[in-house]
Amino acid sequence: MKKILILFVLLCTSLFSKEITNSTTEPMLCIANYPVQYAKQKVNNILQRVQTQESSYIEMVLEPKKSFNITKKGSVSCYNELQKISYSANDAIITINDRQMKHFLKEQERYDLLSYVDEDKLYIESKYGKLTACANDKKGEYCQLNNQLDILFNQEGRIQKLYIYGNAFNNRQKQALLAKDALNKININSEKIGLWLQKKNSVLTKKKPLITMDNVIIWKNPTPRVRSLSIIAKYGHKMIQRSYREKEQTSTLREDTIGAIEIEYVLDDESYKDHIKTRVLTPTRNSRNPTQKRFPYKAKTTWGRYLNPKDSIPKNSFKAFYINTNNPKKVIASETVKQASVNYVSSRFHKIKSEDFGAYWVGKFTYEKEMTMHFIISQGWSKTRIIVDGMVIYEGEHEGNVDFTFKKGTHKIEVEYINNWHTTDFLLSIKAKIKKYSIEDAKKFIRQYPKAKMMYAGAYESKNKDQSITLQLAKSKDPILLILGSARSINWIIKNPYNVKIAGIVYNANNRGGDVKGEFPEKTKVLAVKAHFSYYTLKSSCSCHGMTFHCENQAGLKTITNLEHLFGKKVFGWSAKYSAATLLVPSELITSARRSKLAEEEALLTKQRAMCNKKSHPDFERIFE
């Protein structure tokens, strides 16, 4: 009888022996679930149900060109970011197709935790569709992305916190969650997150935790853009409770008691504004993203019908009509301008509250030959529509750009703008495409002028309605290299009363509008570089609150060092303000004495940070010393 049973087991093993081979260049994660198996057998001439296979679970890494042998009945899945191979009870090994792979990767990408940096609700809904449920929170809006991941959006709709909880861990014991490698134990539809995501997320737990206790592990500032990472055994997140009354759904928040991982991101305004200009949104079927519209399309009507019924349109400039969107048919003010732009706060422009401001610009522009022009829309929390000869070529929120080819002749351009924030910030640039250079190109160019003094001029934004900043060049016997940096689009205007020799000008373009014009020879080389730099102060304002030492800006010496590293040349002069109408260049010289002073300030900040950390996190053994 024993021999018969051994032969039966061997026969089963040979029948179910299969092989999965990793033919990709990256390692695969393989998960095998072998459930208990039974078969009817005769025991002492009596037909009985006998266990033929014990329950088992295998998790292993399959390196490239290696194979995984399936010797039992069950389910096996091997996957990486390039391929997914599955084996199931129907005794077949299947490599999923491209469409299925795309869906698989999208589900996995939800748990690429650093991908949420500098993102907002528009991004989430464009990628994953409408959120399951949302409820108001005192800090903003708390939403459910799926049944194991929640997002807290701040008042501006930006992602502030992420919560992973519940069956994302598929753990029967809460202790399984409370571990330093909990990020690698996240489950998606009963499959663990892939090795490539585990590798990305491991950056968050690379440092030593600040706090390790029985029910919580906390990392503070694990990366520059993550404020904290917390693994909590209980009271981990808030539940969205939905109720229905008269066919209307309402959502409220209540505390829950299940474990969770909580990630809080650092919200950097400059980085965010820079990011949303270049990101590519991928609308889903359920997305409410306005970029889904196919352009161009014919406008049913334009604002000109109501605001400019006499069709009074200037040539090669715009006529602007300013309105309050609460009473849109009434024109509050009108003027002729060279460029469609506006920049103000509160009610400082024609007494129109910023959040109620609307504008309509219309002009006729003549092109002597067929020409492709680049429309660059730089705006804050607002939306804009651009119409050329009755066809809508752009409609969207935030910032964007679009190319349009004009045929030879005169064309009508209309711009409709609705603001929705306490500041109004808009600039439309229409210009021929410019070549954008890399930082390495800029370095090579700068090295050609070893005797030229490098002057930096920068600002976060312009104070002027036309988004301009005038640079007044001080007297200099040596030639100068001008480096211009900004967060928002700026039209730089150079005034050169002393005829200072300008060896070259470098400014950051990054899909923004803005330009450089003024008193310098036409042959002067002007380089628009694809890089983000927008320093506007050498002062760092820091404070110690609770567990955090927070600085509004980085130390001044570090700013100077960053610029010098970026362009490979010493900074000779500095001119910068957060918001400026004019700047004297240079407003101060970066001498050795100034560098020493900046070094002292940086050393003081380091000392203050250490004192803050000591005060916030005293050692248990030495707290009374």
C-alpha cells in the first residue's frame, strides 16, 4: 500500500511539473499559492477522501534567464515591470497581453509612493478616474482612491497625505504591519507590489526611524520631499461613511481603528508650479479632465458677442475687456495692450476681487508667410480658452502650451480667462519656437568668457501687470554674463545706460512664456535653458516647532554654491527679490567677506537645528542632565 501511495505522489508530481522562465532583463517576483488537495482513494478496500497535498506558500525572486518549477496544483504568478506570467488550476502557463499588462502596471503604480510628490486632484482623476468617495476635512478634502488607499488633498487640491490601510496588507496579525519593511508587504488584488516598486519605496525607510514603539514607527524627513512616514498599528486613518437619502449621497468622516501607513509630503510651491507645466496627463474614460477635448474644434460662441458687439479689433495688438464674473455682461474697464497678461492681488485692479476676475482679449494679427507659432499659457488657479478664427485651439486649467500653424494673412485671436484664486496671474506668449539649451550647453558657452563677471538676477514673480521686470545695469569696466532665474513667467527688460559689454544672457525657459529684450546688441547670445532655478533671497527664515526645524528658504551660501555648481563659474554679483518691478544689477557683490558672513549664518542655522532636535527629542537616559 505504501509503495502505491509513493507512486501516486510521484505521478502527480510529474503531471503538474511546469516551468516558468524569466526571459526579461530584470528580476521577477514569484508568488506561489498551493492549497490543500484531496483525492478519493481506497484504504483497506474502503473508498475514502485522502489529503494528497498540504497547503503551502512560496515567495521568491526569479533572476533573469532562471526558471521556476511548478510541481504542485495551485496558482503561481511571476512578474516585473516588463512581463507577467501566470499559472492557474486549468494547467496552463499564460503570458498576459499588452492591454492586460498596461492595466496591471497601472494598478501597481498606485503604490509608487514618491510619484505623488507635486501632484493634485486633477492628476489623480485624469489617471484613475473619479474618486470613489470624498468628504470635507478641516485641512481640505479627504478622498478614497480605492478600498485600501486614501488621499488628503489640501485646500488648493494638492496631495498632502496618503494613507494605505486594511487589506492592502492582507495580514491576520497586526504585528505583520508594524515592521520596518511594511512598505514591501503591500498587496494589490492579493499580489505583492513588484520588486521595482519595493526598490523605489525603500528610499523612504533607508534612514533610521526617529521613533520606534510598540504601536508606531515614524521616520521624519526620510527624503527631501516627504515630511514624515508613519506605520501605525491602530487609529491609522479616517473612514468615509456614505449615506443615502432621497437618492442623494452624503459623505462624512469617522475615526477607524485599523492599522495604516501614513505619508505626508512637503508642499513646495515653486517645484509644483514647475512640474504641472511639463507633466503629461493621461485621461481615463471616467476622468473630468478638460484636456480630453480634441483640438481644434469650432466654438459655439465667444465672449466677443457680449463684450465687443461692435467688433472693434486692433491690428497686431489686443483690445482687453475686464469683467466681474458675477456680472459678466458688464465691462468694467477696457484698454489696448501688446500682450494678454494680468497680475495683481485682492481688488487692486479696477476694484475687481481677484477670485471674481475675468478678461477677454481680442486682436487681429498678420503673418506675411505660413508660420508655426508657440502659444505658452502661464497662469495660476484659473482657466483659459484660446480661439483662432473661431476654432478653439486650447482650453485648460493651470499652465500649458500649444503649437498652431498660421497661414499667410490676417487672423483673429481671442482669449477668454476666468480666475479662481485670491491672486490673479496670467501671461500668454505667442512667439516662434525658440531653441532650448541644456545646462551643459550653457556651461560650455560661459567657459568661452573667462574674464566676464557672472551676475545673477532673480525673482519669484513680477510686480507689474505685464509680467515685466526691468534690470538696470550698473557701471562695469569688465564684461558681464547675465543669469536670469524666475519661478513664474517674466518679461525681462534690460536697461544699459553705461553701455556695459554683455558677453551673454542665460535664462530659464521651462515651457514658460516670458522673454528677454532691451538695450543690448542683436548679436548678443541669449540662451534659454531647460533647467529650473529661481533663487530670490539669501536669507533663511527658520523656526523650531514641536518635532520639526523648518526653514522657509535654504541658507544663502548654499544658494550661491548651487548657482556656481550649476554654471561652473563664481557668482560675482547678486540681485533678487520675491516680487519685483525693477532690479539694480548688481545690488550686492559676493565678495570673500560676504561669503564669510553667509558661512557664519549657515553655521548658526546648523547649531539651531541641533538645539531644536535635542529639545524636541530628548534622550530618555539623559533628559534630566
